[in-house]
Amino acid sequence: MRLAAIAAIVLTAASAGTVIAADTAASGPMAHSPVSFIACPVYRDTNNGRKSGCWLATDMATGVRYDIGGGRTKPQIGRDVLVEGVLGEGANACGGEILLPVHVSVLQTTCSAVMLPAEGYPGRVFQVPKNGYLPPADVVRPLPPGPYTSRDWHIEFNFQSDFLAYQYSEVILDDAARYIRASRPRHVEVTGYADTSPYVISGRQLIEPRSLGEQRAKMVAEALLRLGVDPGLLHVNWHVDPAAINADDGMAEPSKRRVTIHIEI
Amino acid sequence: MAVCVPLATSLVGVALSETSARWWAPGADQILPGSLSYADETGVITILNLGAPTSTRGHPFFTPLGPNGRACVTCHQPSDGMSLSAATAQARWQATEGKDPLFAAIDGSNCPSLPQSDKDSHSLLLQHGLFRIARPWPPLEIDGKPVVAQFSIEVIRDPTGCNSDKVYGLPSPHPMISVFRRPRPVANLKYVTAVGYDFEPKNGLPLPIDAKTGRRMSGNILSDSRAGTLEGQASDAISSHLDVHGNSSAAEIKTILEFETHIFAAQSADFVGGLLNEGGALGGPVTLAAAKPGVLKSSQHPQWEEFDGWSKPGAANESTSLQQRTFRESVARGAALFRDRTFLVSDTAGINSMNFGNPTRDGCNFCHNMTRIGMDLAPGQVDLGTTNEPHADPQPDLPLFKLTCDPKYPPHPFLGPVVYTHDPGFALTTGKCADIGKITIQSMRGLAARPPYFSNGSARSLRDVIEYYNRRYQIGYTEQEMQDLTNLMSVL
């Protein structure tokens, strides 16, 4: 079942994309429960050093304001966001229930650009992303040693996007390319997926175009080529509506918007 | 043979080259020594030539290779930090009554179709230090392949007449778009070509590889990144600025690259602050030439740490005047402000269009993040707003284009599907709406020797640069902070 169907039952919509009320407000958020909604993000300028600002969004179905700034993609004021997250734990540094992990996709639809002052909230301290950085280009790194096995890598994308997100995608691509160069597999299969089954979140129907799987696959293939993978090994495919996978952050829906790199030794 | 090594005078402790050698004329027979110093607006610019001595006789950097009498050195003068200031252009007009090859019709005038003896036909070069750059339409990629333009282009205002010209403009059999840009300095090129990291975060892909050398290309050459290598840049410049038809000689290109990759330029002294490598500071070109390029600023490698010594107790001694000490402390504060003063970076394509969010709070060195040089390791294609409306300052002398994005492509992330611009910048290389108005962040070295600033010369002074940022991002600098930042930029 779609998360959206669990998270919000839309009672009324005065116009397309406008959610008036939902029936889940009384229960309130529970730790580790999945949440997905579309909202107009609010930036709180905590003015507490670089990248210290907070991103907040209110799920209109429940009236709960969430801290959505912990993901790899930050919102843009004046643009709606699709928020998919899990209620996490931690200090309230921004003025909202913390969603962590959280995926934020910036949508094309516009909304009011709203900024708040710090109001006593300290904001976030910038942290190195979970899967880290790549070292500088001149750092000599030996290729991974054998024995080698057939294996997969998954790269997730934001909704309706083929952008390879910084401080996330490059680490996976680098790891895959180095393993491929070391293991010399029989072939490398790059498969792009788009989530083309329509579903409703916050009263709005969401669907990805079929062509997006191809675009995503070609982006990843281009990246692998630029990282020295033998073009003769690459097989590039694209499909729609994949099954969710056990993504490393436990978020099933965003994992459908992915590219899988599979190597056969 | 004239040799400019004998020194006529000295200034704040730096020996200056002879005044008569200030203009390096194409085709002259001279020796470029290991070090050359010239007075500029705020102090002394010094050029280091690590390949010295270099005889200019027959050297392709100094010799006219085509029919217009131009050489590379025409627009890359040592006294101007290997670029060319508007003031130098005016001086050449006066000295030659406009007959210097600098004013060649091809790009040293507002349009080749204008009467070339008329001073007004060269107003953009004389007043703003701008050269005409003719880009093909539809655009060509970095390797010269045609790309599908995601936008159409209309000429809204054409004060030079060149974009509407039947020979040189969009209506011509070979449609061209004329934009007007400042020449980038031919110096410190190991920084310009440095690859700090394999990936380009602005598009998520690894940096492209030069098929000839197998090396990654930095993406930081030229304001629109139309050349990926120094070789490509030299070939482009020889055919366009020097008006040479046909392929350049491989030997000439090799000699040019050998020369220019050994050139370093930086301020070495300030009229008030004195020598920039005294009192605990490490300014000047020697440190710059010796340092490792492609280093990302960090707590271990703070940006402009060269001047941190001037903030420390004991930096001054009994020979340091109050005025000198005050200036040096201001420079050190400017360096700290550059690193630590944060503000909301907003609506800036190439920055906020990544996954950082819009706005995002950060400082000057968020983008100017390569140590020693202030370029962007990313690389640096950013729409700061200097060429795109509504952020651009009024520039009635420049053309204005209306770019309308095809609905099937993503629009400009912050300006929407219709963008008015004086210079589409990087979009003339990629054809992408998202790249309209992006200009590659350039070197911050030797600034005092080569006003005006920004790619379109819209900032007449370093103070104007700071004021533009202050307006654009509503930073709220105090008067003292603006002076500190101006002083910092004047000693780079």
C-alpha cells in the first residue's frame, strides 16, 4: 500500500492541489512512523554559521510542523516540496518534529516564499553527510582487492529528477567504478527506473514520466564512462515501476526512483 | 634589442620596470626577465616568469600571427596583470590615435561593420575594457559539436548594431551572437587548470576528460567554458582575436603554452601597506607560484591565510608606521570577513540550484573556495546576476537579449522560462536554460592592475564589486567591513 494512502485521507480540496483537512491529526506523529506530504517549505534563518538554517514544512493533513532539513536535498523557498520521511529523534533545534531520514524533492509548482527569524532556535550544525566525501583527486587510492563477487549498487533520485545529488551519488559511483575497474566483470548492467504509477499525496496526483528511467540510466552510464569503465562492458536499460528495495535508510518509496548498477563477475 | 631589466625606480621597496617598457608591443624584440614589476592603482603588480629569460623575438605569444597586427600580448599585458585595463586601452588610443592593433575591427570595436576610425565605434573597449566575443548560434559544445538549444533568442536592444548586422549578427548566413567581455589574465594557470576533485557537483557528473591527454578538464577556462584546455583556448584566441584562418601551428601552440604556464602574477606591494610578504604575511607572487593548486579551503587551509600574520600581536615593529599597521590590520580583517562572515546566498543558479537549498547561509569562500586564487573548484559556472535581469546593474551600452525556454525543458531555476540578459554566458556553450547567465568565477589575483571588474566590466572599482555583492545578497556590510574587503582584494 502506498504511504500516502496511510498518511492522509483527503476530505476536501477547494482546488487542485489544495488540501483542507485530514483525519489523522488527532493521533499525532509516532516515532519511526513514515510520513509523506506536499507542502510549502519555510526557511528559518538561525544565523548561526554556515549552512545553519532550518527547513520546516507543515503537513496540512495533520497540522504537524516538521524539521525537514536533515536530508541530502534542501528545499527552495517559493517552491512546493514532496517530503518523504520517518519521524526521528533528537533535540528540537529548529522548531519542528524531526524527520530523519528524510527525502525532499523540489517540485515545479510555486508557493509563497516564507522566511522566519531564529526565534531562539539554534539551527543545525553542518555535518559531513553519512556516506562522506570523496578524497581530493590527487590522493592515490589502491583499487579494492579481490576476491570479487557479482553485486549491485543503487543510486536514488529525487521525484521527477535525473540530477545526481552532490555528497551522495558521487561516492556510490566512485565505489562502483573502482570495483568494476578492479574486478573486470563480464558485464555491467545499468538500469534506470521511473515510478510511473500515479498516486496521491496531499491531494495531488504524482507520477513520473516513462522517459525519466532512460534519462537516469544515461546519466549514470555517462558518469561510469568518465570514471574509466570500459564502454564495451556497459549495457544500459530502463524500466518503469520497480519494486521497492531495502534502501539503506529504510525509505521504500524513494528507492523506486533509482538506478541500479549490477555487475556479473 | 631592448631589455627591460634595468630598473628605473623603486616603490615601497619593490624595484619597478622602466616606464618605457610598460606597453609590450607585438613584434618587438625584447627580453622578458624573471620578474617584472609595475605600479598600479594601489601598489605594485609583479609578474614572475619562471621560464626566464624569454626572448620575444619571433615568440608566438609576442608576435603577430595574423593579418591584424595583434599578438597574444596585445590583450595580456604584464603591467595589467596579464590582462588589459580600460585605462590602458584609453592610453593606447591616445598614443596611436586609434591605430594600435588593439582596436582591430574583429573584436576591438563594437562591431566590424562600424567606421573603424571613429572613436565611438570602440566605446565598449575604451570605456569598459570589453572585447566583442562572437558566439555561434545555435551553440556549440566544449568540443565544437552542435548542441540543441533549449531556448530561442531575440535581440531586444542592440546599441552596437552587431547582433542585428547582416554580416556579423543573427541575420547573417552564419548566425552569431555578440557579447562583450573582459580578457581573463594569462597567469597563475596551474590554478585555472587545477582539478581538486573528480566530480562536478553542479551537474553531478565526473569532470570530462580531454581525449588528447587523458586528463580531466577543470572547467574553469574562459567565462563561458567554451574551451576545455589551454590548447583549446589558445587555438580559439588565435582564430578569433588574431583573425588567423586555418589551423594554428602545433609548434606555436606548444611554445605559447610553455610560456604562459610559467607566468605568475600577484600584487607584491601596497602604497600604504608596504611589502606584502613582510610582517608575517605571505602575499605576492613567489608564494603563489610555489603553492599547491587545487586545494579546497578548510580549517587546515583557510582562504587568504597569507595575510593572517598581519592580525597577530607582534606583526608590527618600530619601523611600521601607524598608517601601515592600520592598513595591514584592515587586510587581515578583510580575509577573516571573506571566510567567516555569512549571509544568505539566494536565487543563484549554480549554487542554490544544487541540493544546498535556496537560500543557504554561507560566506564569500563558499564559491571562492580554491585557496590562493579565489576560484571555484567545483568548477565555477554561477549566475551571480551580473548579466541577467533583474539583478544586473543598468548597462545601456550593452545588448539585451530575450531568451525564451522551450516548455519541454526545465526553465532557468530562478528566473523562469523567459530571461532577459546582456550575456547568456555558459548557456551559449551548453544550450541549457538552466545555464543562462552563468559566468565562470575568475581568478582574484592581480585585481588592482586590471579594472574594471566582472566579465562585463560593470564594476569600475573593487569597492563597486563589494557594493554589488552587498546589494545582491543584502549582506549589510558596515562601511568598515566594505573597506576591509576592498583592501583585501587590492593586495591579492
